[in-house]
Amino acid sequence: MVFKTLNEARRLEPRRKVNGALWDLTVAGYASLMTLGIRKLVDKDQKTDSIWTLIAKIENRPELLTHENFVCFDGLRYDFQTAYQEFLASKSLSAAGKVSSTSVPVTGPNAWAMSQMLHSAFDKVSGKNPNNRKRGDTVLPELLQSAKEMLAHPSIDKVHTLVDQQIAHAQRRSNASEAIATATYDDIDLSLKQLIRVTNFVAGSIFYEAPFGGVVSIPQYDVLRALDKPWLAKKNLLKLHDFWAEQTDLIDSWAHDQAKATKGGT
């Protein structure tokens, strides 16, 4: 969002002069952060934590996420009907036969309503209905496969290839090699859209956790503050020129330290 906003600012005032080196650094930094971040989220190495490996673990060990485990992992009772009857018996009833208290437990073995909701939620991912559900039911394989296919979206694949062959690694390429497809800003947006959709599905449907209600975090400060101010006062530009010259001499000297390094010098 910060990059998009800065880019929009340049569109609004295309003739305004900006520092070219600073803008190039901003563009390169955005491209690296976003493509590397997307690449990490679809990493297939089993030693990494990514959305893809999480789905693969559920797919490879379906017995760990059964209907019973889904409902009862946090102390809820599988048999919510019995829990409900016990709840009613523990409450005094009005003349109309209604529970006089509106307090309903949401945790523990007596939380019949939460247990019932979890049953219904798992029915959707196991493809069962209440009449034929079983404790050992598991997530439908086709749902997991569909999520993995979403992670193989062409835009994500393009970003993945760009990172592997150019940004994160300098892959050796022959003259006969095909050109690396350059990922665009639209590819980054499409990749993030797919990742968010899959993440919401895994979080909300498979783990019954709160999915993304909003994707963009709310800044606790004004991200546009001082955007209308210069980066540096004109009177200090000479000091920056001197700093540039000093740093150039220092870094250039690294190229002449080989003799010291090979002789064990410092």
C-alpha cells in the first residue's frame, strides 16, 4: 500500500522532480520484498513454513484432522445433543418451557452450541451431511487439491520463476535458454489475491479460525506525513557530496585489499 500510494503520487504530479536514485531504490526494494515474500509462501520444501507445505501436511496425514479432532480438540464434546440436554436440565424452566437464563457456555464439555457449529463446519469440508457423518471423516482431498491448484496460478508461477532464476539466485543460463518472463505489478497483485483466498479458506474452513476480515493493516500513524517536504535542506547538499566522496574512496579501497587478505593481513 505504501508503494502504491507513492506511485500514485508520482502519477498525480508527473512533472515534479524527484531524486532518481531514491526512487529506483524504492522500486527495486518493493519488487524484491514482494516477490521474495510470495516465493516463501509457496515454498514446497517440507522444512519450511509456507501455505503450500501446510496444505501438503493436511493432505499427507488426513488422519490427524478428523471430524472428531476438529470438534473436540479444545475440550468440546462430540455428542452435543447430550450436552444440550444436560444444559437444559441444569437450568430452571419458565412456564413456557424456555430456559430462563440466556447464558450459554462457549468452551468446555458443556458448550453444546459451539460443538454443533463445529460439526456443521466440518460437514462442509468433508462432504458429509448430519445423517451420515462419522468421527473418522476427513477433509475432502479435492478441496486440498483445489487449494494447491490456486497456489499454482500463472502469476504466482511467474513470480516463483523470476525469484529462483534471477532475484534470489543467479542461475547459469545458456544462449539457447528462454528469456525469463518478467513479473509485473499486476502479477504481484494477482498472486497476493490468490494467496489471501487460499489462506482464508485454510484458516476459516479447515481450522475454523478467524479469516482475514480486512487485508490492509490500519497504520497507527499518518503514512503520508511529511510527504510534501524535501528529503534534505539545500544547505546540506554539500555535506552529502562530501559523504559520497568519502564512502566512494572507502569502498573502492576494498578492491585493493586482496594482497593483504591473501597474506593473512587485516
